[in-house]
Amino acid sequence: MPKPNHATDHLVFACVIRIFAVLQRVYMRAVAYLRPARDCRTVFGALVHCDASDFIQRRIRFFQIFEHNLTYYTLGRLREGDVYLDIGANIGYFSLLASRCVGDTGKVIAVEADPVTFAALRNNLELNGCRNVAPLNVAATATECWVSMERRDPHNPGANIITLTNSTGGIRGVPFCDIAGEDLARVRFIKIDIEGSEGPILEAILAVLSDLPDDLIIASEISPGSADYVARFVAAGFRAHAIQNIYTIDYYLIRAYLRRYGETTSVNMVPLDQYDPVYTDYTFERASGPRRIEAPSQYRGAAVAGSVN
């Protein structure tokens, strides 16, 4: 009996996936041309108004999800009554997710600096009747200041970067503690995605750790300029993991297929104690915090119906 050639099998599988990815792209372009925008249902049940020309919204529209690993990690960590701070909320995908998890006794603070994107965020919050979300059209900065917005990619506002400006009347910069305000002691989960500007926020968090919950969780993009914060959070008593978020269409197709078999809630995480340039997204959990990563029962294996066109 001949031995199986696993290398050949893997190559064939990869080729088939690439072909399907090309066909999916053609399909997405055609549908987006015929109907550029529509309201779509996410895997966790929220409605999001999606413009197919936008990088993030296009994935939500056709796959009902964005950043699989961070989505299921967040679902497995947030609890009823938590306060979730979303710094770099974009159109509100993770704010909507958190809103459903923390419930009426919890709170979400959604921070988005770009005025255009902030308008889309507010529209999505209103679309879902989110009364437990406080949207803030400010930039998270080290000190009170004014900033300007640089748009690097017209089809991906999530890639925008902010720069300090001496003129008033732009976008207001607000320090971390002022953003959290009276909820500082209750902020249990902080998500940071602000395109390389995370350093001052991470510094501010380290400065007030004694005022934050013992089971604090942080999910942050870490740029090379902020690399030392990984080791600093580990030294401060946190468990650090790299969390991989993949954006290619072939990956989204594979995860969509696995959802049919209830294997969607797995989270790909790598434990480490220092920055690894292979990864851009990291999570930090205080050592006294929970170890088990598991989505709530209502989301396990869920294949929530959503728009695919």
C-alpha cells in the first residue's frame, strides 16, 4: 500500500483554497458594485451598516466577523457588569460586541477620533439601541492637546494616524484617566488599536495599575516603537500573549467553513514574555485573572445568520 504524500495533499489543498479566494473576491466585487452598502448581521447578533469599499466593513459584510481571534477572545473574557474601554473604536464592531456582553449593568466607552468614522460609529450604536455605550469623539493622548488626522488609506479609516498640532479647533486629545473618568476603578477590559500611538496609553495604564481591577485585561496593537511595553507588563504581573489576527480572504473562508462544525471559537494565542516582531496584537492579563479562554455558551459553535451579499 503506497504511503500518503502529505506534502502533495497540503499543496493541493492550498491551491484549492486560493482558487476559492479568487472566486470570492470576484463575487464580493460584483455584489459590492450592485449594492455598495447595506445593514449586515454579525456573528454575535448585532447590526452593522457596511460600506463594501471599506476594508473592515467589507469583511463584516461578507463574513459577519472581523478579527476572529480577538472576537472570540473578547467573548470569552467579558462578563455581565464589566466596563469595557474601546480606544480606537472605528465603526463600533467591538463596542457592539462588548455592549451585548456587559449588559445593562455594564458600560462601554467607545473612543474614536476621526469625525467621519465617529458618525458611522454613532449610527451603528443607534441602529442597535445601545444604551450602555458612551461614544467619545476624541483622541487618546498623553496630555490634553489638539491633534490632526492623517488618512493613509481612503478605503481603511482604521489605518489613520494622529499627529499633535499647535492649532485649536481640530480633534481634542484627552488623557487615559480623563477618558475613563469615574469608571476608572471598574474598567476591566481595555482594547487599544490606534495605529502606533498606543505608547502613551500603555504608559498611563501602568501608572495607575493600583486603581484598576485585579483581573484587568488589555488587548493592544503593539508597534515596534512600543515593543518594550510587553516586557514591562510582564514585570508588572501580567501574562502576555501574542494574538494572531489574519485578514486574508482565504483565511476568512476557512473560518466560515469551520463555523458550520462548531469550531469557530478557538483562539490562536502564543505565550511570551517579550515583544516578537512576528506579531502585532497582544493581550495582557493580570496573573490573578482568569486562565480559561472560552466563549459564552450562547456563542459556542454559533452560525448566526448574516448577510453575505
